[in-house]
Amino acid sequence: MTRRRSRQPGRRRSRPQRAAPGAPPGTLAPPPGASPSHIVVRRFGPDVFEEKALAQIDELASLRDPSSCLWVDVTGLADAGTIAAIGTAFQLHDLSLEGALDPAQRGKVNHYEHYIFAVLKTLTMTEHVESHQLSLFFGDRFVVTLQDKSDPALEPVRERLRHARGKIRTRGADYLAYTLIDAVIDHYFPVVERFDDQLESVEDLVLEEQGADSIDLARGARQDLQVIRHAVWPARDVVTALLHEDAGYVTDETRVHLRDCYDHIVQLQEMIESSREIAASLLESYISRVSLRTNEVMKVLTVIATIFIPLTFITGLYGMNFNRQRSPLNMPELDWYWGYPFSLLIMLGTVAGSLLYFRRKGWFRAGHRTRHDGHDEERQRQGPESR
């Protein structure tokens, strides 16, 4: 796994641009750095399918047909005028269009007279987890999707329409909307599973190593988990709102399929909660490892200091240089033939005695167990799910 710092420029929290304070409600303000708008229209029915890229928004009126459904797939949010024209063609409220251009929108469902407006977050994972917004409008025989960048989660739906796989061409716009929501939710699973694999690797590194890299990896994992939670939790609210009986433009048959989406989200939430517990313990585990290592260092320093303190006393005692001519009691062993070997023997005996005392107290054995068993103790404390 590639190591990374948690405070890379791309990991800073973005502050989305909003309309200027005091601007009229419904003011369309494209997000900064938005891609140029590209529109692909797909008209489909039981016996018809047509797909074309629109060069002019005026062509949209000629494609509307009461016997078929229309999917207006917009990628790129830079052209506010084009998006406003699409809103006019389908009678979309300015407030919902303003929300579609705000990348900081939380997942939600709003009901309007002629359509339903839903917001979902899609997830992708390369070096770290990224979230993008998908805005979905659907009503009587039409679906409009707005996203700044083409998301791979929607490509299987496009292929199903092109090749008439399943019942997607024979159902209405609400079924297409469900299919898009289901594709986004299904795409959460590989992202969450890949994150779990990386989280396990980060956990091993945090427990086995110390230093800035380990703590940055733990913090980066917690940031990735926040991005995942902010996408999955609101998606549950979206599906729940569409399951209500009073949700217009959603048939009972489509609600049966939406219940399956709801079950998938509950499963995702359980997976995320398990990962959250592991991620929350990473910092604590890192601090525990640092504390254990610090204790080992302090123990070694204490042993060294304890050994050298009596040696320092002995050498200091013999370095006082009292005058032997003044008194026979002043350092009598200085004139002894074996005085110097005797002092060295005292020092050696002091060291041996200290080491024997430390061994009997179990200091060396305790240190050995701490170094080898610390990792296992952390594993046992976190439980089998952390592995």
C-alpha cells in the first residue's frame, strides 16, 4: 500500500462556492473549476431507443414523445445557461437547480408538483476516497441527471439501456431513477471493501511502527471514513423518502425494488460501523505503542543510571585526595599494595550485584514480554473483527 501524508493539498477540506450573500433565491452559481457542460439524451421505450449528444439545447423539444421516456444526462456544470434552459424545458424549480449546482448538498429528496428532486453522493477510491454529487430529477416520462464529472457507477445503466438488458426499457422514468440510485449504492460496496483492506494494512503499520508516517496514515484513514459516512448515511434517507406511499411518480412495483436498496444500505452501514471502531482505535493503538516504547527506553536508562550511581560514588570517594601525612585515617588504602585492584573489584561486584537484583525483580523478562506481546495484546483487545 502506498503511504501518504494526511495533510496533502488534495486532502484539505474544500469550501464550496455559494451564491453571493443577498443574491435572489434560485441564483445559479456553477461550482469553481466545473467542467464544460456536455449533454447526452437517451429516448427509450419497449420498441425504441435513441441516443444522441445535443449540440443545441433547442433540439431537446423535438425529442420529447408521450409514448417514450427521456433521459437527459448532463456531465459538467460550468454552463449555467444550459442548465437553466433544461430546467425551463422540464419545469424544474430554480431552487432545485440551485441545489444541484451546490456540491455541498447533503443527500435528500424534495417533492415538487411535476417531479421529484433527489441528491446522492457517489464514491470513488484511488489513493484516497473521493465523493462527488449526483443530482437526479424525475417525473412523468423524463429523468434528468446532473453531475460535474462522469461517474463509472452510472455506466452499467447506460449499457443496459443500449442493449435492452432486463426490464429497463419497458418501465417508466421512476424505474430508471431507481436503477440509477441502485447503481450508485452498489458502487459503494467495492469502495468500502477496498477501504477495509487498506484500513487493515494501516492498522498493521500503526501497531508495528512509530513515527510521523504511522500517525498520518491513521488520520488519513479517519478522513476517508468520514467521506464514506457522509455519502452512505444520507443515501438511506433518500431511499426511505422514496419508499413512502405519498411519494409521487413512484409506482408500487418500483418501491419493491427500492426496499432492496434499503437493505443494501443497512448492510453498508454495518460494515462502516465496524470499520469506524477500528479507525477510532488506531490513534489509541499508536499512543499505546509509543508509550510502551517510551517505557522500554526509560527502563534501559534507569538500569544504566542505577548501575553508574554507585560507581560514581566509589570513584568520587577515591578522588577526594585527603593528605595522608596529616592523618593516618585519610584514605589508608591508598598506600595498600592491592588498593587499586580492590577498588576495581568493588566496582565489578557492584555492577554484578545490581544486574542480579534486576534479574530477580523480573525487569528483563518483563521488558521481553512487553516487546513481543504488546502487538498481541492490542489485537486481543480490539477483538477478532479487527483482523
